[in-house]
Amino acid sequence: MEIKALGFYWLDTWVIANIIHLATQDFCEKYLNRKNDPCGRQYDQMTQAARSVPANIAEGSSRRSTSKETEMKLSDVARASLSELTNDYINWIIRHDSFPWSVKSTEHKEVIEVQFDRPAYKDDILHNSCIHILNQKHKFDKWLTTQDSVTEANCLVILCNRLSMMLRKQITSQFETFREEGGFTEKLTAERLASRTEKSAEANAPVCPKCGKLMIRRVAHKGKNSGKEFWSCSAYPNCNGTRSIDN
């Protein structure tokens, strides 16, 4: 596999998303049963929401070279799935006559202070990335292996909120990149204009009377000159310089 195709393996958001996915599978297997989830719907909804988060981060990252719009949309879908999962854990805590940990509580502060290691996969990416994810997950064993569902749910609420904030920043960064570089459609348009400019240059096209750039032969689609060819600045719409073909 090409390293570029696995770029998401280095994302902290993808690593934390996998931790939440694994921990959610453990949580559902331990605490959901025929009595509190007779049809298995909550199990399916929680595990599917948890799976959606790393899946959409991975797919979005894989699409970034061809469509930054798709990358942003899938990152947002991941965040939406995360919000759904967070609400399930909050509901579980309340159902057990308890409350989410206060941000001032010792437990909350301890979970927040856990730091993640930077990936160091070298050449064996798939193997080492899985080791990395499990090593980071074990940092939360104090809260995720207590056999106390409320404690585990509280820890996962904090992890979900932490990841949600990271995804918000990631989407903002993606949007800024899109503003500067454009997306797939914009790049295709730029390539098409570049090709037309090159062909115009070969045909000894005139230069724009306003900005001096080469002009492109276009056809008017409305007005009294509809259907007629004219010279248009290759920098349009930034420059609206024109010349008649006769000139």
C-alpha cells in the first residue's frame, strides 16, 4: 500500500476514534443484554455510530487529493456520529441515576490530562499503527476496565467531547486549505483555462487591453452579440477585458 493512501493513520483524530470504537464495542458486549436491550437496537446503533467515526475520517482523508469538499463533508459526518454516540453514553449515565463528571472533578481532570504518543510507524505501517492504537487505549484502562458502567461511560463521554473539538479544528483547517487551493472542480476549471490559454497562444491571440494577459476566444451567449465570437481575458472573472475578433 502507498503511504499517501494511508495518510489518515497519522491523524490523532483517527487514533482516538479507533479507541472510542473499540471501547464502545467492549461496553456494549459487557452491559447490553436481552433485559435492557431486548431487540439489540441500542447495541447496533451505538456500535455503528462508533464505527462511523474512524470510517468517515479515513474515507475523507483518502479523498482529499481529488475532492476537499468531500473530505470536509465526511469529517462533519464523523463529528455528527460522534455526537449521537455521546448522547447515548450521557443517557446511560442518567438512567443509572447518576450525572456526568463535573469538569472540576478529579476523575475528569485525570482523563483530560492523559496525553497521546506521536505515531512512529516506520515502514510496517499497518502492524505498527494497530500496536499504537492499543497502547494509547491502555492508557485509559483505569476507567475503561472497572466493570462499572457509569465510570466507563463517563470516560467515553470525555473522550468523545475531546475528539469532537479536535474534529472541529480539523474541519476549520480543511476549509482554510479549500479557500486557498480550491477543490477538485476548481482545479479542473484551472486546467481547462490553462489549456485554452495555451491554444490561444499558439493561435497568436491578442493580449488583454486591461491587464496584458493573453486572451481566449469565447462565444457570447446573450445580448445583441449572442452567438458571435469575441476575445475574452484569460484571467476572467478577475479581469473582464474584451476585444472584438475583427481587431
